[in-house]
Amino acid sequence: MKSTRLNNTSWMTGRSLALVCRLALVAGTSLLPFYAEAETPKLPKAEQVLEDYVTATGGKAAYDRIQNRVTKTKVTLPAAGISMDMTICLAKPGKAYTVTESPATGKIEQGCDGEVVWQNSALTGPQLKKGRERADLINAGILDRWTYWPSAFQKVECVGVETVEQRACYKVVAQPKGEGNAQTLFFDQTSKLLVKLATKVESAMGAVPMESYFSDYRTVDGVMLPHQVKAVFSQLGREMVSKVVA
Amino acid sequence: MKPTSFPNTGIRWFARTGAVLLAGWALAATAVNLPPEQRQLELDSFELVWTTLRDQHFDATFGGLDWQGVHDELRPKIESALTREETSRILRDLAHRLGQSHVTIIPAELSASTAGSDDTADAKGGSGLEARVIETCALVIKVDPGSPAETAGVRPGWEIVRIRQEDVPAQIARFAKELQGHPQKDLILSGELGWALRGKVGERLALRFIDGKGETVDLAAPLAEPRGQLFQLGHCPPVAVWIETRILGTNIGYIAFNAFMDPVRLMPTFNETMEHAIRDRAKGVILDLRGNTGGMGAMVMGMGGWFLNAQEGFLGTLHLRTNELKHIVWSRPQLYRGPVAVLVDTLSLCGSEVLAAGLRENGRGRIFGTRTGGVARAGSVMRLPNGDLFMFAMADFRTRNGQRIKGVGVTPDVEANHTRESLLAGRDVMLEAALNWILTQDNDNQTQERK
């Protein structure tokens, strides 16, 4: 979920800066659930899907050993030729700090102590995040939120099966605690890995839908993490790719 | 390759806003038969442009156009095109069918330019003079200190009567007639004049003036690098960006800049000036957005946040095809609440218009000058498979009160424009009007904590 946070930050930066972007149509899959549901009449419980994901990516014990994580990524808008360097620091419990730097944005910092969410840059000055934007960022800052999902979500429900990039996936809807936006997660039935997340990204300007695609899983500190995330903002015709570089 | 004549449509001019170098369009006109691979790239680009506009253009009605019909008409033409020049023309035709600003194709031969490369040199050089078409005359309104124009003795108020071999008054008369009734006539004329004055750095641009005494003066000063520092956002061609701040009269802050670009350099300067204005209880602040061509919306939001409390107002609304987003401000911890005068003119575009109109509609600014260009939109740029840049409008903009700026512009509260006489007398009547207004305002309570 580090990736979600990464994309949230990128989104705010990207959109509000009116960064140039490209069209990236999202392939519609609306008919697939019906087909898939017919083949899988009995769905697993969402709790089981999440547990399988944790197990497949290293197991609860491995996650428990991790107290913090620092990830350096390169965020690009390929069509527009824009790139940003982003460093994401997460620590238990619920602490987060990210810093984004590029010639287009300068330095943008964002932090969360589990309660207060702030942002600071020459562009914006110091800002406190409020409402759903704050709730979503707090949620995204919880390092072990899938290991201990009840700490971050009030409800999770497996609602069907959908195909994502030729892979049959369980579709799980997770409703965060508080006022955050629902997240729809897609877990590969075979590998158990999270391959897609759909949600709304909030900012003071409003909300836009985002779909993130996770790939290039690699093991770091005993757990598998996606090293590439493609975020698609179909309403804006914008696509961003985040790659872990360290 | 030089902008030796005024194009006869606004569309061509819009393509140049944001420092797009269409002035050198002939660069793309290489008459070489297309190899099969290039042809496929051109076809792919055609489809991408058409599909993007079909799916992303904010106006799902396409202004009444039969968009599929446009595809079916132009697709066979690009399939049978023999040269890159032809395909480029067809792509531009496709984009321009919508008749919208912020929708155009920038040829790869020009868009490939990068900051500091020789490729940009064809149109970035200038004499250091700024000019506008006022009434029927091309008047110098400003001469940059230390510029070739100043060194050559050019002064505000001089009339430009010849650029290279072009008879400027005749050109103005011709195009003014063609553009009669066009809501953006002034924008197009002054914009084209500005481009005609540009050229390759080092080129001796032949200019003829009528000076303050009515004498003819011929100059051929070498063009210099543009004022400011080049800034490049992604694939977009570089833009020379400058900012100027100073204190006017008895404690009135003055900030001028030519584009909402290069935030790393501009924002700290802007922020520092506003901190000073608050600390020193400035009697007023003047934002000089004349000739400011807009740029990054985030900078508009960040600058607006020095004057407007986000809890009390916003600048306007971006209308996407299926969504609306508020053009908010990022309020600073301490806001400046004293009088704010915004100077605009016909070359104040996009972000300038959003900020000016937004401050006024929230009761935080009074606008002085002439009507703005009227091109406020949220645009996006993408690189096409053939290397061209494709700019398209993903959102329309409306002010807080629901007013559309596109094609209309922002009308000042106090209309003031230069005349040849005022310029020759060394006066800036727009600035004077703003200063006079500030001096009549109640200057208590200049600051406010953010709510």
C-alpha cells in the first residue's frame, strides 16, 4: 500500500501543477465479472484472500519484523516526458514521510504521524490535509494494514472475480475506517498477489478515479513488494509510472 | 523560417502560446516521401489524436461537429499522403477542426527543441523590446534595460513601421480588416507582432521606427537571448521566464513575471516578496500580469493563496467531460489582506486570467488595464508516435461566478491603455491607475491568519 500513498502524492503534484500528460485508455472489463462469477459460484471470504496475500508475499512473521521502510522511486509521466524523484519513508505505527523533487515542482514534503497529515512546498506553503484526503493518506501510511487489516478498515468483502491483464482475480472491496474512500483490490487467484487497486484520489480540488496496476514483485527484507506501479487517471487522460530504484 | 508575416487566423497564434515555435514551421516541410515505417507512425498518430479528442475533449458534443465524420474524411487523406509535410498538415487540420485554443499539433522538428540547444535559436532571440498593437499602431511599450533595443536608443512610444521587409501598418490594417468583429482580434494582432519581432540569436533584425520626434529611425541590432532563464517542462519547448519585484512609492509591493513557469525559481521570490509585504504592512500589492502567458495551474493556486482564504473562496472550476474540479488556492498561514491591484493586457493569458478573475470575484483584487486574451483552459500535452507534440484541452474553465473566459477575456474594472503620447512621456498609465487606487484604500487590517 506504500504504492497507493506514492500515487496519491504524485497525483496531487501532477494534477495541480497542470503537468502535461498523455492519453491512456483503460480497457473496460465490465462484462467479465458476470462470466467469471458464473465459473466461481462460491467466493472465498475477503479475510482469506488478504491472508493468502500476506502469506504469498512473505508471511505475517516477516511483516511483523519490519518496523520501517524507506523506498526511493522514480515517478514518470512517460508521454509528457516528466519525471520526479520520490522518497517514501514509512514507520510503525502509522507514520509516513515523503519527499518529491523535480524541476517542475521543486521540493514537496508530506508527512503523517497517524493523526495529522501535512504538506509543505514553495508552491503551497504549509498545509494541513483535511477530510477524505487526510483519511486516505492516514490509511495509506499504515505499513502493516493488510497484515492487520482491522486496524485500517472497518469492512472487507470479496465481491466477485474479474480478469485483470489476463489474470483471474478476486475482487475485494475494502472500506476504510472513518471517512476514507473505498478501495477495490484485485488479487491474482494463482499468485495471490495484489495486481490492481481502484479508488478515488481526493484533494481539495475534488476527487478523481484512479486505477493502479502493480507489477515486478521482488523480495525486500523478507516480503515481496511491487517495484513498479502504473497509475491511470482516465478522466484526466493521464498515466504515471512509479519504479522503485532503491 | 522567420516570422515574416502575420498569420491570418488566431489558431496559428494559439499554437505558439507557451513558447511553441511554430514560427519555424517550414522546418517540418521537408518534401521527402514517407518510408513505410514513418507512414505507420503518422497513421498511429492520427488515430491517437482523434481518439484522445473523442474520449478526453471536455466538450462531448465537439461543438456540433460530426467527429466520426471528421475521421472518415481525413483518414484516407493521411493514408495517401506522400510527405511529412502533408501528414503534418492533415494532423493539424484534425486538431484545428474543433476551433479551440489549447488544441493543436506542434511538429516534431520544432517540439524536439531542448533548452540550450541550437534548435531553439530560430525564434527565441529578441531585441529586448515589448510591443503591442494599440489602435492601429505597433507601439513599443517597454524596453528592457541593457537590451539591444535600449543600447540602440529605442524608447517606449516609438512606432514600429517595418520589420524585416514587412510594412507593419499595412499588415495591421489588412489583418484588422480580416479579423473585424473577432473577439480576440487584439490578442492575435499583438501576439503576432511579438512573434514577428523574434528571430535567431545574433540575427540583425531590420527594424524601422518613427521616434518621438516623428523621425524615421532604422536599426539592425543583433538579437539577443531572451530575458530570463530558460525553463523546460517535459517535452514542451523551453520558455524564458523572468520575475521582477520591487517597492513602489511609499511601501507598495510590485511583482511582475511573464509566465507561471519555473516554480523552483519563481515561487521563492514571489513568496519572499509577499512575506515582506505582510511584515512591512505594505499599503498595497500590484501583480503585473501584462504579457503573462500563463502556465502551471499549481503556481496560480500557490500565488493566489497569499491573498485569498481557501475557506472563503476559490478561483473557479475546471470542467472535465465527466467531472468538475475546483481551482482552489493554497492559503498561506498568514494572508495579505490589503489592496491588490492586478494589471492585465491583451497578452495576459490563461493562468493570468484565472488569477485576475478569481481574485476579483472573491473581492480580493481590482483589475486595471485592457481586456485579456481569453484563452483560459486546462491543457495537456502528449508526445505522439511520430514525435509531434499534441496539445489538447482536457478541461474548460469557468470563474467562481460561472463566467467562461475562453473567447471573452477578462474585462478590467478600470480600463486604461497606453497611448503613443503617454509612452513617449515615460508614463505607464495602467500602473498609475493602480497606484492611485491603492492610495485611496483603507490600509488597515492588511493581514489575516489562515482559517
